[in-house]
Amino acid sequence: MIKLADVTKDFPKRGPPALQKVTFHIRKGEFAFLTGHSGSGKSTTLRLIHMAHRPTGGEVRVSGFSSALTSEREVWKLRRRVGMVFQDFRLLPSRTALENITFALEVTGTPRPQLIPRAQRLLSKVGLSSKAGSRAHELSGGEQQRVAIARALATEPLVLLADEPSGNLDERATRGVLELFHELNASGMCVLMATHDLDLVRRFPGARVLELNEGRLAYDSGAVS
Amino acid sequence: MHALREAFAAVRRAPLLTALSAAMVALALFVVGLFGLVAHNLHLTLDRIEDRVEVVAYLRDDVRSEELAITEQELTALPEVDRVRYVSKDDALIQARQEMSEFQELFADLEFNPLPASLELALVPGNRDPETVARISEQVGLYPFVEDVRYGEEWVERLFLLRHMAGITAGVLGAGFALVAALIIATAIRIAIFARREEIFVMRLVGAKDGFIRRPFLLEGLFTGLVGGLFAVLLTYSAYAAVYSLIFPLEWLPPEWVLFGVLVGGGFGLVASTFAVRRYLREV
Ligand SMILES: Nc1ncnc2c1ncn2[C@@H]1O[C@H](COP(=O)(O)OP(=O)(O)OP(=O)(O)O)[C@@H](O)[C@H]1O
Ligand SMILES: [Mg+2]
């Protein structure tokens, strides 16, 4: 589902590469944590998987799309297969929870009459039906992250990438979001979540753990030796 | 539908900038429109006057009629020459008396006829440019009994020169305004893109197609250009109306020129915004 082979990422004007020869393979339906100190390359890895960046060396393969073969004009196809959420949610703050979802549905070609029913279904999936009419900036952090997750699900992706999704959330909200990830994973979705919160990782002993250290893969609990 | 709504939202968000962009397009096309008006009317005038453009060969009094007949035949045979008309000394005097009635007395008192006989050559349409006229005149002047050759050299040349200069002026000014218009449209698009950067981020995030993201901005450019084109027509028409009522009657432009001008405005806006979108979407 997600395959990195000898992936190196150089940024101009940055000394050593942000990622160096990173290789891992996350299979269909897996749940994986991506850990590491700040600056170790977690966000860079997720951006490469989402093809917001291209690797300097090696190849990233996601759901049949190869970083070497997918042109910029085709990236949208990959994006509909791979949802993504962030620490700062990236919602449209002045729009309501429902409108944030209908926006994503509309710009990806959902026919008009289906917009609201589908957005409502997505909101109920993340347990936020009651907040449909609230503006995003009036919601709590945990609620905003749920809206962001519902939005990421709008195109029925096979993979969900989460970059430090609990970074701005308190303990309770974090637990809620992770439960949601587990539900999604249980229904077959592949989840890759970047976090530097090792306590959080320890609470899910069954999950795959990948650890980055200064751009190199330092540990992989699921590596086949 | 989405694109149209978004494009108009952008216009509503920055109406002043849209107006400024449209005004610059209008100015650029107005200059071209004025030239069109001048060129069109000069063309009509030239056509009309050209019918009267003739090369006149004044003949010596001692020309023999056989010589004259041969010459007439030779000149008529030239491909550029349409007709040759012989005007005798007497005809010339009668004509002069009619055309210059204020000198009636002067002509009446004459003891002898001072006016020469002449051959008037009408040229075939399309051969009335200064070069051809000059060449024919030279040829006619070679006959020994031709005393002098006249054609409206100065004003023919002046009309052509005027048309030429109007063309250059309009080209330079139009290009200048067009450049400024392109820069302002690009700025408007850049601001629109910047105002939408969060939406654009989300669109890319969830997998909206590139064309879908671009379309509202391209429509905005197209719309600005079309409005500019319409304003240019309005401005040109006002200039036309002013000249018509204050100075002298003019012909208005053919409708297909007007339509073409408006379309050029729209096309220009579209092209300018295409470049701007390509350049500035990368920055957000
Ligand atoms: N666009 C960029 N241009 C230049 N350098 C970059 C860019 N993006 C990331 N980097 C560098 O790459 C390294 C890895 O960054 P990255 O954001 O992937 O780290 P991270 O593990 O996500 O850290 P954090 O836990 O703080 O989010 C950092 O040193 C960062 O400065
Ligand atoms: Mg990061």
C-alpha cells in the first residue's frame, strides 16, 4: 500500500538530507506510528507519500502510484486515494463544519444534490452530527480534528495520513481521535500517524512502529528481516 | 458553476482592482479603436478620392494629332491605366471657367487661350499608391510633347503617411497600455489567489483537479478583458460621436471589427490570467 525504497530527500540550502535511504513497506489495512524527534523527518515522509514533495533519490509507491511516474497533473488521483490530516486541522475557519465537508465533496466532483446528505453521513461517522452548523473556528480542537478527518474521508480513501494529529489536543480529545483511527482501521483503512508522543505509542502495543532519527529509519517493529 | 461563482466572488471581493484592470484593457483597446476609426475612415476617403486620382499630362501646343492618337493607345494599353481622356485647350478653358467662377472675368477677357491641352489618365483601382502613380507619371513624362506631368503627389503621399503614422502610434501606445493591463490583471489574479490560499490548499489536499482550481481565476481574467473590451468600444464610440458632431462626419466601424475588438479584450484577459495563474498558484 505504501512502499518507500531507498528514499532520500534533499532540500536546497540544508546541510545533510532531510531523509536518507529510507526503506519501509506498510501493507493494506495496517496501522502504523511514525515516531522520532522534532526535525527527524516525519512530516517530510508524509509529504512524500502524499506527493506534495518528490524524493531526490529512491522511489515512493502509494496505492499503485509511483513518485517516478506520476506527473503533477495526475497527483489529484492519488490525493483522492490518500486522505491527510494535520496538527493545525487546516479547516476553512469561517465555514461551518458541514460546509467544510461539502466544500471538499464539491471540489472533487460530487453532484450537487448529494453534497449535503453525504456530508451529513461523514459528520455522523466522526460523531459530530450535532455540530454541523457550527463554524469551524467555534469548535474545540478535538471537534475540529474530527471535522478534518471527516473531510479527509470525503473521497473514500484507502489510506489516512495523520501528521501529529493530537499535537493541539488534550488527553481526552486525543483518545477520541485515536479511537476513531482505530475504528477506521478496523473497517480496512490503512492509517499512518506521525507523532513524537511515545506514551501514546506505548498505549497501542499492537501497532506497527517506525522510528526516524535524523532522517534515517532507526527502528521498524514490522520489518521482515 | 463553481468556477463562475468563485470568479464573481473574486470580483466582488476586489471590485476596485477588477475595475482598474478592465480600465487598462479598455485604454489599450481604445487606442487601437481610435486607430481603427482613423484607418477605416482614411481608407474610405482614399477609396473615394482615389477614384479621382489621375495623372495629368499637359501637352505642348504643337503636338500633332497622329502622335496623340498613338500615345493614347499606348497609354491605354498599360495594365495600370484604366482610361485615357483627351482634354483639348478649349475644353480646358470651359472647364476652368466653370470651376473657377470667381475668375470668370479674367477668363472672359483673354485674348488667347493660355491653358494647355492635356491627357487625363485614370488608374486601375489598386494601382493608386504613391509608388505606382510616380512610376506612371515618369513614364508619361518621357513623351517629347509632354510639357509637364501632375498628380496629387503631395496629398496622396500625405494621406498614406498619415495612415502609416497612425498605425505606428496606435501600435506603440496600444502595446504600452496592453503591457500595463497585463501587469494589473496579473496582480489582480495574484491577490485573488492569495485571498483563496486556504481554499486552494484544501482543494489540492483532497484531490481537486488542476483545471478546476484554475478555472475561476481564468474566468476572472476573461471577464475583466471582456468588460475592458466593451468599455473600449464605448470610449471609441464617444470619440467618434464627438468628432462627428464637432468636427466632421465620420463613418463608424464595421460591426465585425467591434465584435473582434471585444473578443480580443476577452482573449487578452484570458492569456494574461493564464500566465498569472501559472506563475502564482505555485506560490501558495
Ligand atoms: N520545505 C523545506 N525546506 C527546507 N528544509 C525543510 C523543508 N521541510 C523540512 N525541512 C527540513 O527537514 C528536516 C525534517 O523536517 P520535518 O518537518 O520532516 O521534521 P519532523 O520530524 O516532522 O519534525 P516535527 O516533529 O518538528 O514536526 C528539518 O530539519 C527541516 O528543517
Ligand atoms: Mg512535523
